[in-house]
Amino acid sequence: EGFLYIQEKRPLGSVWTRYYCTYEKSSKMFTMGNTEVRPASRQPNGVVSGTPEMFKLRSCVRRKTDSIDKRFCFDIEVMERHGVMTLQALSESNRR
């Protein structure tokens, strides 16, 4: 459990968005909640939490360092979505 960046593909490129994620190994449930930081003038604590999304993990594969310009990346496939989601951990120990 901890913060991960998730690559969101857009028409003009891609954006990395920070999420708070948890993983329950026994059930293979992956949960991610958006933690968007906003100026203090708009929110009392500066953090907005969205409704967490839950997915059943199908696979998880570490990305080769030379295949992407970021470090500590891995790809997951989930039952509820088509295609691969690319995630980035904050460090090697967080990626594990």
C-alpha cells in the first residue's frame, strides 16, 4: 500500500497522476484512490479524495528500464478494463 503514479493517456500525450493504492494478495484486489492536491484556498486541507476504484488483478509485469523514460515502472492488467495500465512506484522498494 502507498502512493503510485498512473499513466493516463490523452489525445495530446500522457499525464502521470498520483493515486493512493492498496493490494490484497489473497483476493488479488487492487484499489486506487485519486489524491489530487489543490490550492489551500479551495480546500481546507489541500487534498481532494475521489471514490476509490477497485479491480481484480489479472497480471503484473515489471517494465524494462530501457522501455520507458521513468524508473520503477510496471504494467498491470485488470479484469474490469481492456489493455495495460502503466504504474510508477516512488522507489524500488515501493515497487515490490
